[in-house]
Amino acid sequence: MSLGEFVEAFAHHTAEQTDAIFRGDAKTGNKHANKRIAAFKKLCAHGDAGRDALAVLFKHHRMDVRAMAAAYLLRHRTAEAKAVLADISKGEGLAAFGAAEARWTAPRW
């Protein structure tokens, strides 16, 4: 798979997880979360180029996808990721809540 395909998988599985959460389907949500994590690990296997490829999602049409990409890139593209999360945290809903919480700590991938 190409970097773009891994990025698309990350976005797809993030959106699917969110949709599953809203349906109350934790099992499906967890399945998609695991696939998102796998896509991110594949991107990381390509070093900075792989992580940089994920930054395209900072402009994704879905807020949850933007927030998740920013949370995953806090350590690599800190200033940009924090700006995305700060902007999203001003909104409402689950993505806004998650962005407000995520911007203070970076995941340890």
C-alpha cells in the first residue's frame, strides 16, 4: 500500500469508529480503532515521510478525523497539531471534547 492509502485507511477507520460509537456498537468501534492504529504504525514505518503524510488530514471535512490525526501527530508536528485541536475544541460534540482533552498530552507511539 502507498502512504496515501494508509492515510485514507486512517481516515476511514476513524470515521467508522465514531459512527459505531454513536450507534452504541463498541465491538465494531474497537475493530476500527485497531485498524486505524495499524494504519498509523504502517505510516510510522516510513519515518517522518509517513507521519508527514498524515498531516493532510488536518483539513479533512470530518472534525473527528481532523482531531484524531492531530492527536496522533502531537509529538511530530506539535504546533500544527495543537492549533488544529484548539480550533476543534471550540466547537461542540464528541470531537470537540476529545480535542480539548487530547491537546494537553501526546500519545507515546
